Amino acid sequence: RSPARRIDGKACAERVLAEVAEGVRQLASEGVTPGLAVVLVGEDPASQVYVRNKVRQAHTVGIRSLEHRFDADLSQAELLALIDRLNRDPEVSGILVQLPLPAHIDEQAVIQAIVPAKDVDGFHCENAGALWQGLPALIPCTPMGCMRLLHETCGDLTGKHAVVVGRSNIVGKPMAALLLQANCTVTLVHSRSRDAAAICRQADIMVAAVGRPGMIDATWLKPGAVVIDVGINRIEETHDGEHRTRLVGDVDHASAERLVAALTPVPGGVGPMTIACLMHNTLIAARTLHRRAASL
Ligand code: NDP
């Protein structure tokens, strides 16, 4: 069997970003510049990288970004007060609170405090509920990016059996909702599933969002499957006496590659799509808020 096609997330993200930049230009002609407020609490190194990338990408598509950085000892009340200000600020179209938050802050309390119209991560329960009911919603960026990659790779997904490994509110559950909306038969596998590998072997489409490096190898996969590897795991390695970190997915690419039809790389797969979709959501939020204000 020829090796799997590599699904190029970077190239696809560039296409999404070009569409967003065009949308931002159109909105600018109506006198509106989308604004993305990015909130970072603490010093988590991965979060620092994500925030830096998000802010940089916003600038490249013409979105104004407003950074709010705080030490890890920021109180929950102070953070909620900031969210309240951002909710009411007409310059802010999207609010992103980088997760994880320090342990003394209740993440759910913060997420639910964001006004749903500015919830560009799509984590608010109102957006989550609207997604499951097929109503207009801001959709979580990572699953949205995965869907775009799947449509570009497979076209119509109708009737395919999609298995999502992982059931988080951020990835697994909204991914399942989107696949269902695209007429797939959807199975969710999680840490309490029995015979997880056997279920996964039935998947025409496999989405791995577990957070366990290389857990899904060829024995979990159906020949010819299309595989989206959402996992981003940092592996510490010592090579020729040199210590370094390497990013790997949840899929064991060396073994999967010989079996499946197509596969997203890590890095360069889902990661760039997540950021591009965040820009897309910020544009949508800005447009919706503008239209709503204009109709008042
Ligand atoms: P969570 O830790 O919130 O969820 C992990 C899920 O995997 C849980 O539902 C858990 O099940 C399930 N799981 C854990 N172990 C097993 C197992 N042995 N067998 C089957 N299922 C298992 O992680 P996230 O959803 O936030 O993220 C998942 C991965 O995706 C991480 O590597 C993360 O870094 C990455 N990620 C990448 C993004 C990107 O832009 N590319 C964006 C967001 C996340 P249970 O519910 O039973 O505990």
C-alpha cells in the first residue's frame, strides 16, 4: 500500500486566513474593525506560545488584538470584572481566555461569564447547545478546523462511520456534533469505553483527541481510513547528549502511515487550523454584533 496522503493543515489554514482577511476588508468598508481580546493568566509556557501565535495571526488578517496579561495570583473576582468590562466594550468583538487557568480560578465560571456573542472559542453553554440543535452558533475552533480538513480531503461525509476518541467540551463533544450534522454515523470513545481499539477499527474517519502520545497505532485503525490527529503532546528527549522537546500527536504516525489513506501531521495539521478558525470566529462575531447594532 502506498503511504498515506499528508493532509496539509498549514496550507488549508492559509486559505481560511485569506478568506478572513477578505471578510475583514469588507467589514472595514462599513467602518468596523474586529477586535480580539486575549486574556492570559500565569506563565504556562505552552499558553504563552499559543497566545503569541494568536495575536500575531490576528494582525496579519487585519484584526485588532488587545492583550491582557496577568500574574498567576490574579483573583477570580478580578478576572470576572475584566470579562464584564470586555463584554460591554464596543471595540471588542471576541473574548478569548487562554486555558488552562490557575487552579484557584473556576474555569466554568469564567467561560460562562463571557457574553455568548463574543465567545469566539465557542465554549459557552449557549453556543454549545445551539450547535447541537443546529442553530446559529460560534463553533469551537479546533473541531471547526478538523471539519474543514475533512471536507477538503473527503468531500461529502454522508454515511461514513466517524469515531472520535475523547469527549472534552473543547474538542470531542463539539466534534461529534459537527460530524453528526454532516450526516456521519458517530461514535464517541473515551477512557471508560470497552474494546476501544475494536470500535476504532470500524472508523472510516478517525479523530484522535486524547492527549496520549502515539496511543492510536495501526492496530486501532481501519485500512483506508482518514485520520485527524488533534493531539499535541510535548515529549522530552535526549539526543546525542542534548535535551530537547518534541511535539507528537495521539496517533503513532510511523505505523499508521502504512495503513490509512490520509493523515494530518503534528505539528502542521490541526494546530494552524485552530488559530485560523479563531480568526474566522472573530470576524463572524464582529459582523453579527455590527448588524445587530445597526438594526436597533
Ligand atoms: P482532555 O484531557 O480534556 O480530554 C481527553 C479525552 O480523552 C477525555 O475525554 C478522556 O476520557 C479521553 N481519554 C483519555 N485516555 C483515554 C484512553 N486511554 N482511551 C480512550 N480515551 C481516553 O483533552 P482535550 O480534549 O482538551 O485535548 C485532547 C488533545 O488535543 C490534547 O493532546 C491537547 O493538547 C490537544 N489539543 C489540540 C488542539 C489543537 O489546536 N491542535 C486544541 C485543543 C487540544 P474521559 O472523558 O473518560 O476522561
